[in-house]
Amino acid sequence: MGVVNVTPDSFSDGGRFLDPQAAVAQGRRLVEEGARMLDVGGESTRPGADAVPAEEELRRVVPVVEGLAGAGATISIDTSKAAVATASLDAGASYVNDVTAFRGDPELAGLVADRGADCCLMHMLGTPRTMQDDPRYDDVVSDVKAFLEARLAFAVAEGVAEARVMLDPGIGFGKTLEHNLELLARLGEIVALGRPVVIGLSRKAFLGKITGRNAAGRAVATAAANALALERGASVFRVHDVPETLDALAVAAATLAGGWPLTPRTTTTT
């Protein structure tokens, strides 16, 4: 899943793709590099981020979704607002990635159900503005697992087909370095819920704390962490740097499959 942030303030690439044409070009480049999904977002969820009005979020994302609808990848809209999801599904998206797990807008679950869209429900402690203010858990993995299980049950009760739901433990969303590492180490417990697990750790601050590198220099650390997540059962990998992660996943998958020969992966790049 390649990240297409149409925002001025995302932690890693804020402002780079605020222009719709630049965002569409970036999305198409990610597809050429091997991304099978594109996650388009118009509201930053970095720690401390302010909320964005629906009208502004719509202005940012709808032209980009329209421009990427024929790019050869599943288009995901990264939003917690039913109005934004509605317009994006109309424009060509077929997947809703909600960091609030259907808590932010009471109409979103019903919309996803009615439209037959796929979705991802993520764990977040608090809101982006507050989530990193001294996050605490009894047991981070057990707490996150219980939350995701409850939100899955809610979605199904609202009419969303269970087969259309993926789950995300929310690496970096109200977690310390130690919490993130514990979730990665015990990711199999989240996988045991029986739904595909999305892992979103691309360029995040905890990788910088381990490596000492800034956000732009964390592609290798991202790839290494995603290879570990694959071994523990993750299915979807949300990243900014597609080639590095694909290479790491290819090597990890070959090892887990019992060795070579495997058909070499080929991609084109611009």
C-alpha cells in the first residue's frame, strides 16, 4: 500500500504532493514501483495534528482519487469522515482506511456496508492531537487486540461483511517505542483475530529513535521492520518507499517459503 499524502503537514512528506497533479504523479510512480494499493489522505494524523474540515479534505483528495482511479491499483481513502468517504467512493475508491475504527463518524460504518467497500479499522489511543501524551496500557498487545475485536464486532453489526474488514494495530498511534516493539514482537496475537492485518510503520519516529536517522533516511529500517511483520503474519504494508520494502518482503518470503527458486519480481520505475 503506497502512501499518497495530499497534506501540507504530514510528518514525512507534508507539502510535497499538496498539488493534485503532483499527488497523482506520485501515486502513478508508486504503482510503477510495485504498489498494489494507494492510500490517499487529505488530513494529517501525525502526533499533534489539528483536525481538517470536511470541505477542505474533500477539496484535497477528490481530484487525486479521480486521477488515480485508472492507475492499476486499488484506491483507498484514508479518512474518518463519511462525507469524504462518500465522495471518494463515487470518484473511484473502493477501500476506506479509518484511523478511528468507525468511532469518528457514526455514519461511516453504514456507508461502508451499503457500498460494499473494503475497509481497515485501526487502533489509536485518543486523537492525533493527544495520542502521544504519556500513552499507557495494562498490556499493550492484549489491550489493542481487545479493541480491534470489539470494533470488528461493531462493524459487522452495522452490516459490514467480515470478509471486507482488515485490522491495523496502529503502530505509533498512542504508543511508546517499547509499545511499538512489543506489538511487532507479538503481532501474531493480532493476526489470531482472523482478519488480514495492515501494518503502517513507514518512516515512523520509533525507527528514528533506534537508528538515529531522520524521516527521509528510514527506508531501510522500514523495510527491515516490515520483513519481521511479514514473518509474524501481516498481510498489507503501508509505506512511502515501495521498492525497498518490496525487496525486503521478497527475500523474507523466499526464506519463509523454504528457499529458491522463485520467479524473480520485475517492476519498472520512472
